[in-house]
Amino acid sequence: MKCGNEIVMLAADSGGTKTEWRWLTPAGETVRKKVSPGVAALHSGMLPVAEMIRKTAADMPGVVPAEIYFSLGGPNVDEVVNALKKVWPDVPLTVEREASGDLIESCRHFLHCEAVVMGGTGVTAMGFPPDGTRKFAEGWGPLYGDLGSGGGIGLKTVQTFLRGVDGTAEAGRLAELFRNQTEGLNLTVFPGRMELKERINALTRRDLAALAPQVMALAMQKDAAAEKIIDESAEHMAGLAAAVAPQKGTILMLGGLFKLGEIYRQKCDKALHRVRPDCRWLWNERFSIGAFAAAKVLMQHKIEVNESIWRKILDE
């Protein structure tokens, strides 16, 4: 239960790309922070979840947290619960889907928002109407949804690039992002095309999401194909905000997608104004699901999170 002479709690936030781990004291002070690969998956067994969690525990040998709160971006809750219990069998544990809205609800008195769009590898949105209900949009996963997310940007980029190879679309400079996949290939012959197909299909969801900042960089250099993809992403985000926000609602931008930069956030703002001029976005670079998870684990340990503790969590 202690790190040195201090009791520590463990908070984690995991999506399709990364897991942020935070060991913190009851006063909200961070003892250790680590980033490891994401363990959120559509189905159990898709990722080496148990191994990744075991490696994280090995980085803090002998440290047993007094409480664990884990915010998970995928439906493989039971898999993550079982992996955590194998490492810390006697520790009070909560694994919660980030898209449920429970985590955001528990921190809303600090956030001053009526809705949130969470954009990372995937995307989901939720609103909190005055009647106490919740309104949801997206969260359908990479096959049928995640439009405009980091993974969605990556998928659209791959599709546009391949159409550019075929000559059925203008791909601009997007081919520059696929030099590794095209290296040594002659795409004018069938074997070269099939080898490219194999290499493209080897890209993971994380690989797709990792393309988003590169596409944004090309868009800022006025590449038309990249600009179109980024503009469509901003339109999707605004559409989600418009769908879940109550009248005159403030919608929190949350997640790595909105870290693409001020220009991207301005595009989202303009797109929202076109469809819901009564609403506005809220951006605070210090806000993160990881920070909210840190506050939640303290709450679950019956610790009142006051303004002082909240500031310490954000100042980490």
C-alpha cells in the first residue's frame, strides 16, 4: 500500500494507442507516471493485455496501490479486470468504460461543460442535459464509425493514397507518408500491387492514428488532399458536438485529436458555429482523461477532491 512511507493510488487511462499510468498520493501529488501501449481492444485476446500490465507493475517493484481506477476505451473490460487482479489480487479495483460518461460526470463540477467530445484513436461524444439524462453519439468502433478520429483520419488517408495509386483520386503529397510501404516496389505490375496490399493491410489501428499529425502537417503546407481530410474530420467533430449538446451548451474538447493544433481547433469551432451557433467549444490543454482518472481514484478511496488537490493533479 505504500511507496516509501506514502500510501499511493493507481489511476490509468487506456485507449487504442497508449495507456497512461499515474501513481499518486492522497494529496493528489504524482509519485510516478508512465506511458505504455494501449490495452483497449474490440475483443479479448487481440492484444497481450496481461503481459503489458505485468510489465507496468514490474516498473514499480514492491508497490501495491491502495486503490485502482482504470478508464478503458474499449469493450474488453473483463480481460483488463482479470489482468489487473493477477498482478494486484487484493486491491480494490474499478475498470470503467470512458464512453459511459461516468468519469466525466464525476469531474463536471471542475470542468464547467454540458457535453464532451473525446477524440483519440477512436471518438465518442456525450451530453448531459438539464434533466439528468445522458445523450450519446459515435463510439461504434473502427469498422462502422470513428469518423474523424485519429484512426479515422489515418484510414481516410490510406484510402485516398490507394485511390491516388489507381489514378481515381487526387492524393497530393499523401504518398510521402507511405514511403516504407512502397519502398522497392514497382506498382505498375501486379506483384508490386499485391505486395503493397499486404504491407498496407499490416498497418495497425495505432499506425493509422499515428498518421493524423503527419496529415495535419501536410494540410498546414496547403496540400489539398490533406486539407480535405482534416476539414472533414473537423466537420465530424462539430457534428458530434451538435448532436449531444443541450441548448447553449459548452462542449469540452478532450483527447489527443484536439492536440493537432490551434488551426485544427479553429476549424472545429467554425464548423460548430455553422450548425449550432448557440454552442461553444471549451479547450484546456491541462485537461485529460488521465487527470480525471486520477481524481476519480481518490474519490473512490473516500478522499474529497478539493480545488487544491485538483490543481495538483492538473499541475503534474
